[in-house]
Amino acid sequence: RLMPQALQNLPGRLRSPVVTAVTAPPLIIIWVWVMYLGQCTKDVIRWPRPASPPVVKLEVFYNSEYSMPSTHAMSGTAIPLALLLLSYGRWQVMLTPPCPHPCACQPRAGRWLSLDVIAGFLYAILILVVFHPVVDLIDNFNLTYKYAPLIIISLHLALGIFSFTLDTWSTSRGDTAQILGCGAGVACGSHVNYVLGLQLDPPPHALPLSLSSLTVTVFGKAILRLLIGVIVLLLTKVAMKKATIPLACKIFRIPHDDVRRARQRMEVELPYRYITYGMVGFSLMFIVPCLFHFIGLS
């Protein structure tokens, strides 16, 4: 329970990961690429999930998905490491040992072989090695280029259409479109923040930043921000879902009496997931922070 003395004596520039409005967009970029490449690789390899029996499956909803590599292991590896790298030199807080739980628990669910998890872990490391050196360039382009939103939306949509052509329908189709929509929405929201001057990176002389002490007021504001933010995002998701599915069915003349069956068509599932979660990502980066500023919670 006590941190080793060696960890307490680490140099000051070694920081533990902290998510901020500045580190979130590049983190989302890495998450999108890790998950997108993982999902597409599944459909190329087409490695089925473990047979039952002998495996006892605790969850059967994702049986139609392939298992190699494990995208849970990929995200569980990439996100903490990327967040640590992006926070390096920015925040002055104690570094704590990583938890192995995201990868270690996967085979127990009956949905992956150990080889799937190991491959996912190594694949995530490879993607990080390739993409981390250029993530700042991509983020800077998203913020500063005049026509970045058009390119972001078009690129993510094209990637979604390509992923839908790799194999027959499965739950991974919707997950991929959802991931791409979130990435596009967050990138567009960051661009609007930058254009309006609402997101200012602290000057170099102010770094590294330190966390303020936890008080009742700070804790109360954090809980209030969490509740308001979650409510706004949930309302955004519900409203967009109610609008996009019937609209897509009407445009492409698909019967929407059975929504589950209608969503197995690319013409419905892709716009529903992409637009809905694109708006969720945009609200997360732009609308919710503006609301916090308006009510004095920023």
C-alpha cells in the first residue's frame, strides 16, 4: 500500500497522466487510430472467438465479432501510455505504478484467448511508436488549418465506409463508426475552441503545472460539473439517435418497424453512429465547456 521510496524520488519532470482540454484531443487521436486499426485488423484476420464449450462465455452479445487482436487490450495499453507521454513535463504530480487489470482480466470473460490479448498489447505498442511522434503535428493541423473541419469529417467518414466493406455485419461495424464519430466531433470542437480563442495552452514558463489542493468547494464543483456534463451528453445522444435513425431510413427507403434489423444496414448504422457520437464529441469539447463558463463552473 505504501509507494516505494524509489518512486517518491523520481525526477520532477516525470509526471502521472492528467487529462486536460489540451491533452484530450491528441489522446483521442491516438485512441481513434488504435481502435480503428484494431477493428479493421480483426476483419482482415477473421480469427473466431474461443469455442464454447470448453470456454464458458460470460458475455455473448459480441459473438459475431472476431477476437484477434483484442481491442480491449489495445485500448487498455495505449490510453494510459499515451496519456503519460502527453502529460510529460506538463503536470507536477506523483507517478504511480500502472495497473495490469485491463489486459489481465480479458481471458476470464471467455471472449479472448491469451494470444489475442498478447497480440493486442504488442499491436498497441507498435501503433504508439508510429503515431506518437506525429500526433502533435496532426493536432496542430486540426486546430489551425482553416478547412480542417471539412477534411476531418470527410476523412473519418471515408474510413467508416471502408471499414463497413471489410466483412459482413457485426457489432464491430457500429463500434468503428462510433469511434470515428467521436474522434471527428472532438477534433472539430477543438478547432472551434481554437478559432474563438477559448482554449489557450499555458505558456512554457508556467509549466509544469501542479494540482490544487482538494477542498470541499473544489470537490463540490467537480461533482456538479460531472453531473451537468453527463446529463448534457446523454440528452445529446438521445436527441440525435431519435433524429438520425428515422431520417436515414426515410432517405434510403428502409423499413424502420424493426430498428435492430434496420441498423444492420450500412445506410442506417453508419450515419446514426457517426452523426450521433460526432455530436457527443463536439458537445464534450465545445458546448459543455461553454456551458460551464456561462454558469461559473469553468
